[in-house]
Amino acid sequence: MGVQLPPFESTPIENISSTVDGLRQTFWSSKTRDVQFRIKQLRKLYWAIEDNKDLILEACKKDLGKGFFEAMIAEVAWVQNDIIFMTDNLEKWCKDESAPDIGLANKFMRPKIRKDPLGIVLVVGAFNFPIQLSFGPMIGAISGGNTVVLKPSENSPNSAAVMQKIMKESLDPDCYTCIQGSIPEMKVLLEEKWDKIFFTGSANVGKIITKAAAPNLTPVVLELGGRNPAIVTRKADMRLAARRLLWAKTMNAGQVCISQNYTLVDKEVLDSFVNELKAGLKEFFPNGPKASEDYGRMVNLGAFNRVKKMLDGTTGKIVAGGTMDADDLFIEPTVVVITDPEDSLMRDESFGPLLPVMGVDNLDQAIHIANQTHRTPLGVYAFGSKAETDKILASTTSGGASINDGMFHGTVGTLAFGGVGDSGSGSYRGKASFDCFVHHRSITHTPSWMDSLLAARYPPFAGTNKYEKLSGMLLKKPNFDRAGNTKLGWISWLFTLGTGGLFRGALRASLLVGVAVALRLLMDRRTMNGILPPVE
Ligand SMILES: NC(=O)c1ccc[n+]([C@@H]2O[C@H](COP(=O)([O-])OP(=O)(O)OC[C@H]3O[C@@H](n4cnc5c(N)ncnc54)[C@H](O)[C@@H]3O)[C@@H](O)[C@H]2O)c1
Ligand SMILES: CC1=C(/C=C/C(C)=C/C=C/C(C)=C/C=C/C=C(C)/C=C/C=C(C)/C=C/C=C(\C)C=O)C(C)(C)CCC1
């Protein structure tokens, strides 16, 4: 491509603390509170990304063998879209909101919600979508009015170096900085006091981050992984299910946190599903994935060996793919028919292009296996009739879910994204990115003139009727009885069907109509007798 990538250089450990301290001071100077300042910074970032697009594409190619389409759609254009969405909406989101559900008595105090910046935020990125998963949360943190330290993954070093260049060229260095490094640098970073840590990566490192945050009670957002199931029933469209799941598992050579880790297929349609997977592979990569510009590589030899070991350990049968080349970090998309829910391909998240497929007797068994394998995965992918996919959703839990597709929910840039349970906590993207990085601060303002009206709150209380005075105004009356049933007031009793079923409701409604007719007749008679003027 003819572009010169900047070198990856770890930040000298001795500089980290003073850099962080500088950003903390900036936050307290209130520089980043100004909304127009944030918008300008984000816009400058947009153009620096545009100007460095070729470097990003080259870095993604070098780090992960990412092709043009994937690098544009899931990295460059992804974060640029994000910036435009945030800058379009930021002024609106930053405005104080009037608080919901405030009773009349408290309305005078004008309760509102202010979107306060948190302070200094640490964003730790993962290697697989190096730009998206680093700049994405950082854009949220800037929008929220925080100062930010970004620590990209050292495992995508070229992308990390390009991000540092982009930040230096576009962002105010007193507010936003990139610190490069691996475990030693992270150790030093984690000794600092942060106002929030946003971490994307593995569950094991997530635990390290959470432990390090605990002494300061620092809030942590965790975007982790999971063993995500896909379930295909006999009522599903086999060709569609196969192509969509293949799409999800061949993107970035399977190094996608939300792609399915395994697929459970009704035994009756297992062969047909596998045949469609084979056909899909031929269609996606007519000359084979190795020769395709669109097919990525494992990030490094460690990742290659990990996936190889999983495949070596399977007791299943490889029915498509299976070739690999360590020198090229290439692993072919590999379909394996397995029979054991404890298979090596089920035990761990593969984070590679492996497609284990297991036959099941029925939907109940599929749901049981999915829940036994991982109770709280990042995603669930359901293919079947509406009743079946409804049942899958109702009987499982996951960070997100796509019906009739693999990981589609994760490709909607403005849809809140996050895990649940041990696949993560907290969410971001779209408006959620802003909310993730602000504190919703509740504020009231008590007018001075109200003091005499509010005087009942001041002691002394004993021997006065202050409680009685206030309770009439502040205490709510239950609209339910001791058995937990809803009690209806007489008005709603008359105007709705109320309790007691349709028959008694109809009786009440007819009673109401009868009373209305009787009243009307009475009024007509009184009008005729000259007691009342005629009704117009
Ligand atoms: N939920 C998501 O959005 C999401 C996105 C991408 C990846 N992931 C998950 O991340 C994992 C793969 O990504 P990864 O290999 O980059 O994750 P990782 O946990 O190895 O690394 C993530 C970050 O943590 C840092 N780190 C590594 N070891 C550390 C340590 N001992 N102490 C402190 N920091 C340390 C790294 O420098 C890197 O910046 C998979 O499990 C995948 O599912 C989740
Ligand atoms: C345009 C019209 C229509 C709509 C068309 C649509 C909706 C097309 C969608 C195409 C897609 C989804 C293309 C694929 C894009 C892939 C993307 C964005 C990949 C993203 C990857 C991500 C976010 C990875 C994340 C990884 C993580 C978090 C962890 O590892 C119609 C159909 C409505 C008709 C009118 C025209």
C-alpha cells in the first residue's frame, strides 16, 4: 500500500504516573466540561481518522490480515459513524432532564437530572477489533466530558501505534492520551485511582482489573467473552441459517467475541445443515480462504496454537476445512460434527474459525445443553419458527441475541451492547456510550420562600402534629390488598370491568348506563315541569 506504519513503543513506566496526574488536574480545571470543547475534539478525531485511513487499513492487515471490507465497515467507518452520531446528539443529551415520577408536593423543588462527567477514565482495548474496541469506548468517555487514558492491546501493535499517532495529531494532550504497553504498564496503570475503568478482553484479565479496582471502589465496565450458542431447529431455513452463521464465524477469522462458539442442530436436519455450511464456504471463498483477500489470520502464534490445541483435542469428526499453516497464522474455517457436550470445542471459547455442530433430539435438549455450557453468554442465536425462537429467548439469558441470524444485534452501531453475568457488566454504544460515562446526578432547588411551608420537617416533633400534617401530603395509599391483588377505586370499578370477571363487569357497566338514563329522564321531567331551563 506504500504507507509507513509508525513503530509500537511501550510508554516508559516512569512517565505513567505523572501523565495520569496531569490528566486528573485537567479534569479538575473543568476544561472537558464544556460541551462545545468535547464536540470539537470529537470532530478533530473524525478527520484525523479520515486522514490516517490508509494507515489504519495497513495496520489492520498487518495485525490480523483484515481485508478492506472488514477494516472499513467494522473499524474505520464504524468509529467515524459513532463520532457523527455522538456529536449530532451531544448537546441534547447534556441538557438537564426534569426528573420523572415526582409528586406534586416535590415539584416546587424542580428535581432534575444533571449529566455530570465522571473524572479521569481508563479505557483498555482488546486486540481483535483494535480500533473499534479502543476508540469506541473512548468516544463515549470524551462525550461524557471526562479526561481519558487509552491503553490499546499490545497484541495488535500496528493498530495501537496508529491510534496513538491519531490521538497526538487531533486531541488535546492535556485531556486525552494513549499509553502503550502490556502487563508491566497495566500494573502501573491499575495502581492509579480512576473514576471509571472500561475494560474489553478476557474474563481472566477482567478478574485482575476488578480486583485492582476494588480497593478504591472504582466502577468497572467489563466487556468479556462467552460460549455463545446457536440453535437451529428443523423448522429453520437451512441454507439461510448456515450462511448467516458462516458469516459470523468467518469474520476476522472467528476472532469475534459475539460469534457463536457452537451450533446445536436438530438431528433430523443435521446433514442438510452441514451440507449448506460446505456450500456456503465454497461460495464465500471460491478459491479457498487462504487465497482470499477477505479472510483474516490469527493474531499471533499463541492464539494459533490455542485454537489448534482445541481442534486436536476434539473427539468429533472434521467434515470441512481442517488445514492450517503456523507460518502464515492461517486456520481454515473448520466444521466439526461433535457428539459430546464436554468436547474440547465446547469447553472453551474458541475465538477462532471453528464451527462445532452437534445434533440434538429436540429443542428442550438444545436449551438444556446451552444453559449447562454457559448460563450467561454474550450472545444467543436462534433459528426456527416464531414459537421456537420465543421459547429459546425465554429459556436462556445472554448479553444480546439475534433471531434468525448470527450476531446481527452486535452490528447495529447505535444499539446498546454489553454482556450479562460473567460475560460482562455495563453497556455502551449509541446513547448508552454517553450514559456509561456520565453520572446521573439528582439535583433539587428549594425556594427560600417555602421555608414556612416546609417547617413541619424541623424538630421538635414529639408532642406536635407535624407527622400527621406531612403524612397526608407525602404518604401514598396502597392500591393492593393483603393477598397482593389490585384494589380498584370506585371510579375505576365502575368504568372498567373491574374484578369478578366479565359477567360482573358487564353488570356494573349496565348499572352505570341505567343510572345515566334515569338521571336524564329525571332532568327531562323537571324541564317539562318548568323547574329547570331546557338542556341545549
Ligand atoms: N465483550 C466484548 O466486547 C469483547 C470484545 C473483544 C474481545 N472480547 C474478549 O476478549 C478476549 C480476547 O481479547 P484479548 O486477547 O485482547 O483479551 P486480553 O484479556 O488478553 O487483553 C485485553 C487487554 O488486557 C490487557 N492485559 C492482558 N493481560 C493483562 C494482565 N495480566 N493484567 C492487566 N492487563 C492485562 C491487555 O494488554 C489488553 O489491552 C476474548 O475472551 C473475547 O471474547 C470481548
Ligand atoms: C440499505 C437497505 C436495507 C438495509 C440493509 C442493511 C441493514 C444492511 C446491513 C448490512 C450489514 C449488516 C453488513 C455487515 C456489516 C458488518 C459489520 C458492521 C460488522 C461489525 C462487527 C462488529 C461490530 C464486531 C464487533 C466485535 C466485538 C464487539 C467483539 O469482538 C433494507 C434491507 C432495509 C432495504 C432498503 C435498503
